Amino acid sequence: MEVLALVYRNLRARPIRSILTLLGIVVATASMVLFLSFGEGLRKALGAELSKVGPAILVISEGSEAFGAGYPELPPELLGHIKALAPELGITRAIPTAVFARGGFDPASSFIFQGLPAGVTAQDLYPNVRLAAGRLDPGQQGAVVGGGIAERNNLGLGKTLRLSPQVSLEVVGVLERSGGLTDSFIYVPITAIQTILNTQNYSSILVSIGPDQSAERVARALEARLEGIKAQTTGDVMRFAERAVRISDLVRFGISLVALIVGGLLVANTVMMSVYERIREFGLMRALGAKRRFIFGLVLLEALLLGVVGGLLGLGLGQAASGLVNWYTLREVGLALSAVTFRLASFALLVAVVLGLLAGFLPARTASRIRVVEALGRV
């Protein structure tokens, strides 16, 4: 307790410098927490969304990715081949879809249209969606709008959506907000998307299987029997997403590392200046019998205390910033894209502690090697 009292007295004796140093650590830690929280949020959001998908297998063109919305490349004959294999592989249903995206970077002006064949509704793809108004089946000239995009763009029943000069659809249904990706989709007849893109191809085919079937086994069998396709299960999508998120985590950590280094230099500068200002004090301690390791530990503890307190405050600030990000993304795209998990919080605090220790090591070593005679001889 006496050592802590000495540390506290020294930091309090130089309030401006201590506060500015603390702010440097707080900002560095908060920026790291906020940057890395996007990776944690994406993991949670993707896992939640995949759990809501009804079909177990997504068939796409070889070389494309599950999250892409490129030009449809699956030929219509492929659907017939999959249905022919259905009895042998335990496939219960195959639903072709086509995707068409319009808009820019602003979520309010971005629209993703998912084309569905006749008789198929959004509930067949996402069993958890619920109807707020109108009907689920878009029919031949209708559109069913996700709750989030309907709210942002004031799309109610009877509104006309002009997809192209040739294709206009009337809003015949509005879904309830679910807090997921379905909030940002507009479900339309697949023929409308094919007309706009001037193709008969599909973007993907969603495959449902019997409860006693293995999605992994069926997916690999489809890839072996059919050329030019990639069959992805929920596990495949999660593994792909995890690799992508990890890469983005490294990039974001690299960016936040700059702020961490600056924060560490601030701590080192504060502690080093404190050492030079207290040379006589350290000399007196040594003359009264204080060991070198006591001086070393005292100075190192100052740096560590700044790191821990700054880390805790930075964690709180990062969590608050994460909440603001989620407020915006939930309102705009219906997803919480940031999450401060226990793993992330523990990592941030560990980094703050290590930062304090590294920044305080050199000043502590310098203080412990001060000679008593020289220190007491200084004015």
C-alpha cells in the first residue's frame, strides 16, 4: 500500500502531464477496441443470419463467392440435373434465385433484389421472417419489401418500384423488421431480374435436404456429379467468412498499432521525465537503504498503473463507440456490425498492461542505476 501511495503521489504531483499521457492510452486502446469490434460483430451477425436460412446447401458458379452479387452464371439446365439427383442424394427441394443490386455506398439508396420463382416466398428461404402487411407471394408483377428498407425509404403497399425502363413492380407485401439481412432485401419474381439482366441464368440454387442427410456429404456429391459449380454448406460459408474476418482483423490491428505505439511513447516520455525530476528523491531512498529492485519496481509500477487505468477507460470508450456504430447500422441496414466481446475486452486490457510495462522498463532501469553520491549532489 505504501508503494501505491508513492506512485499515486507522484502522478498527482504532475497532473497535466499525467492526464495527457492517460488520454493517449485511452484513445489508443479505444481505437483498437472499436476497430477489432467490427470483426467480432461480423462473426456474430453472420452466425445469426446463417442459422435463419432454411436450405442447407448453396450452389453457386465455380470461382464465385457466396457473398457476391455478380452476373448470374448458372444455366437453367443445372436445376434439372439437381432435381434428377434428388432421389439418390436425399434432396427435398431446389430453389433457383437471381440477385440484382442497385444503388451506391449510402445504405439508404442501396437496394438488393432477390428474384424468386413462382410459388416461392421469402419464408421458404428464411423461415423466421414474418409478414407485416400485404402478402408474402410477390406473384408475377409484385414485390415484397424487407422491413428495414421499407422503413428507410417509405415503401408501403401500392408503391411502384422501377427496376429498369422495362420493368416496374408494385409493392404487394412488407415484412416485419427482424434485425437481420432480410430487412435489406426486396423479393421479386425471378423473371423480372432475368429480364433486366437479359439472361435466363441463375445466381444460385438453394438446396434443402432430408433431416437424416448430411449437408457436407450431399454438397461434395453435387460437386463430383456436376461440372462448373461449387456447393457450399453453412459450415463452408462460416469457414470462408472466418478467414476473411481474420485477415481484416490483422489489417485493423495494424492500423490501431500505430495509435498504441504513440500511446506507449507518451507513457515512456512521462515516466522518463519523472525519473529525471526525482533523481535526488531516488538518491535519498538509496541512502536510506532502498534496494535497486525497489526503485525499479516503483517506477515500473507508475507506468503499469497508467497503462491499466488507461486501458480500462479506453475499453469503456470503445464500448460506447461500438454502441453508437450499432445504433447507426441497425437503423440503416438492420444489423449490429460491432461487438465488444469478452475475448476482445480481455485482449485490449492485456495489450494496455503490456504497453505500460514496455514503456516503463527503460525509465525504471535508468532510475535503478542512479548513483547515490551523484544523485544527492544535484541541486
